[in-house]
Amino acid sequence: MEPLAIGQPAPLAGRVALVTGVSRRAGIGFAIATRLAQLGADLCVQSWVPYDAASPWGADPDGIESILADLRAHGRRVVHVSADFADPAAPERVAAAAFAALGSVDILVVNHAVSQMGTLEELTAEQIDLHLHVNVRAALLLVQAWAARHDDARPGGRVILMTSGQHRNPMPGELAYVASKGALHQLTRSLAAHLAPRGITVNAVNPGATDTGYADPALYAAVLAQEPMGRWGQPDDAARLIAWLATDDARWITGEVINSTGGGP
């Protein structure tokens, strides 16, 4: 992201964001956190490095402390919480830590996710439960814990969820993931209606196919063939939209699932 011009006011100055799933420079979470910091927000970021380390894409080679140093280089307060959202107590602990460290949290970006491949024949109860626990239960409990502490007298109350392209294109090889992301999609409008009287907006973003290093060469080529702009999305493509949704310019937008896909599925 280009730095703000000298003298240009930072639109999120004085505000605080909690962003989950910030563990790899190649990920959307790091791009979101970077954008928010550049717009003036202080940050609490959550990660669970063991999940990345056990996944095909691997953990960030430079480690979480290097990521935190990069975020702090923007001159903002940055705190970190390591938490496994498969633990039902983790959302409350993460929210409590963020408020304790930073005093208030205006913006909640629920970016974390478990994502495993699995067709109908390959599904197991354990895989389904893991996706629902991490992607749905933890998201709802995190919104609950954040909303219980949010100071409605402060401007800029925002919740931003992350969905996927399950409503635009079949994803038969990722059924547990599809079920969990479909749930967040359907929850968006109801959460928005519940929190609207408090001046809090709730939206979801579908970032489309984003090159975060998870795709093998065959999948990469197959997705690329469906992309009208001739490229995969980059993490900053979604981050630009999400950062804008956090500003006052987006204060009249709520209950929406927004596709940021470059025209692709």
C-alpha cells in the first residue's frame, strides 16, 4: 500500500482493530493488518502458528515476531495473542486480551479459518466439527465477546467477516469448509440487524481466489483459467476493501456480503 501523503489525515487514527488469522506475510490477515496500521489504527492480532506449520503451505519462514516488527514499523501499537480457536474458551480470551492491552477495540476483522480439502466420500465427523468449531463457533463467540465490551460512544464500530465463493461456484472438494463459510454468509445480515441500533456495522467479504501459497500447480492453473482479469487475487486486493469498510466512508453499509473477486467465481 502506498503511504499517506504528508499532512494527509489518517482516517483510522485513534481507533483500534482486532484482526484474527495474522500469521503469514503471504496471507490476507497480514495484508489487512498492514492496511489498517497504515490508515492509523492500533492493532491486536491473533495467530495460531501450529496450524500453518502442519499445513502444506507451512508457517511463515521468518516467524511471528518478524511479522509483528513489520506491523510496528508503521508507528502503531501492536499486540499479539496466540490462540487455537478450536478451543471454545479462546474467543473470550482473545477479546479480553485485546481490550486489556489497548483499552478499547473499535474494529473486529474475523479473518481466521481452517481450510481442508474433502469430497463427500472423504468427509469425517471430526473434519466437519473442526471447520464448524473454528470457522463458525469461534467467529460467533468472538463477535459476542467483542460486542459485550464495545464502547458504543466511540465512533467506527465495525465487524467484518470473511466468507468464500461457495454461493457463486460449486466447491465439491471442500465441503466442510463450504458449510462453515456458508454459515458466516447467512449470519451476516442477522448480526447486522442486531448490532445496528448500537451504531455497529457488520459486513462480510468474499475475497475470491487469492494467491496465499496454498494452491498446487494444477489447482493454480485451473483457477487462473476462470479469472477474467488473467490473474489470481492478491492479499492486498481484499485488504483494500476491508480497510475501507473500517473507515467512516463506509458507515452506511451493513448487512452486505461483498464479492471482491475481479469478476471471477
